Amino acid sequence: MDTLIEPMKFLVSGTQIPPIYLMVVGFIVGILGGFFGVGGSFLAGPALFAMGMRMNFVVGTDLCHIVGKSIVAAGKHRTLGNVDFKLGMYMVLGTIPGAELGAQIIQRLKKLHNVDTVVGIGFIIVLISISALVGWESWKTLKKHKQSSKQTKKDVSVLEHVAKKVHGYHLPPMISLPASGVEQVSIWAILVIAFVGGLFSGFLGGGAGYIRMPMMVFLLGVPTHVAVGTDLFEIIISAGYGTLTHAIKGNVDIMVALVMHTGAAVGAQIGATLTEFFQGPRIRLAFVPLPILGAALVVYSLLTGHHIK
């Protein structure tokens, strides 16, 4: 037990972190990933950064750990019928170029010796913005449901008009997504969403589900449960590619990722099962404080000039 509590030196990144800390972080991220369909980098990344890991290793190592966790969570969601494989495969086509561009930006920042500050500020801006948008939308949607005389369990967002506008752009080729309940949408809309998600994945680490899951719900009109499962399936492929390109660039500490996965594998199954007991708007509302927590960790590290030890 003492070996789990005492700081362990991870040679690749040169960081000393107690294994129990990594297991607990992995377990929490696993639950959140299975429940919200996100890689959990909004917490895992800041948690690693707070322990003294350089941002380039944070990004690459977080991607590596997320691959294994997403395999477990996506498998559970598949049995629950929450994965649109057709949508997931199309999104991979846009995610990989975006992830490569993000990784190249990280390499450029490494050479300029300001990777921690730039990526840290990027984390803060993105996480707070996503939290604010999802929080506003979820609150308005739940309020609308309460005011309605007819109660329904259908996953409808107050931003459904945005998805209808996206569906209205008939830019060929057009495809249908029966598993997501989408009759017709331009493949270019899917590719743009995927590219943006991939860019954030390669630049900030993780599967970027905190970007992609809300975009699938708000822009494509995909039900939250299906967006969660599909995003996890897509993360397996995109984060796998991101891990490979960052490993080639020397940004992955595989031992840190493996220790985190011991907790994440258990948490992912628990999180995926919990989605069956909550409606879409409530899942999105519960998501709101999590990016803020991740942003707070990064703010602490940047403002104090040191990391949590």
C-alpha cells in the first residue's frame, strides 16, 4: 500500500506522482467519460499538469490513457444501443487531420518554449466557454419542459432550431443517419465538426468530447445518449491516432497512462450504465461544473507559478 501512496518517478516525463493519485484520477475520469461521452481531458489534463507534468506530456499521455478507457465505455454503450457507427466512421475522416494539425501546433510551441502558458490559457478559455453554453442550454430546455403541459421524455434541445438550419444546407453529398434519427445532413457538416474536435484533441489533449459531444447534439440534432456512445466510439480511433503522432514526437509517458487506466477501466463501465437513468438535458446539465473544475486547476497552476505537489 505504501508503494501506491509514495511518489513514483516516471522516467519518460521526469515527473514524480503517487500511483494512487493516478488511479483515482483515472477512475473519476472513467465514470465521467462513460456518462458524458467525453475523454475526460478537461479533468485528467489539468490533474496531470497540477502534479508538475509539462503540457506536451500532459497532452500526449492523456490521449494514450483515453484510448483504453473509451474502448471499455464504448463497448458498454454498444450493448445499450447508443452508438451510431455510421456517424462515428464519418467523423473519423475529419478528426484525424484536425488532430495532426493540433499536434503540429504543440511541436511549434515546444520549440518556442511557451507550451505551458499557451496551452494552459487555451484550456481555460475553451472549458469555461463550453460550460457556459451547455449550462445555459440545459437550464432553458429543462425550464421549457416544466412549462409544457404535456410531459415528454423525448430529448429535445432549445437549440434544435440550430440543428434544423444545419440540416437545411443541402451541400452534396447528403447522407441519412437512421441510428441518430437524422433524416438528411450534409457530410461536410459532419466533417467540419469532426475537424474542430480533432484540432482541440491534438492541441489540448484527450478525445475533445467536451467539444464534439455538444456539437453533435446542438448542430446535428443527435440525441444525447447516442452522442455520448458515438463520441466514445470515435475517440477510440481519433485518440489512437493522436497517441501515435504524439508518441513519435516524444510526448507520451506510457507508464503514467497505464497506471491511470487501471482505475479508468472500472469507472467507464459504471458511467456508461448510469446514462440509462437520466434524460438528455439532465446529463448535459450535470456536465456543466466539470470543465470549470478543470479550468480552475489550470488557473491555479498558472497564477501561482508552481504545481501542486
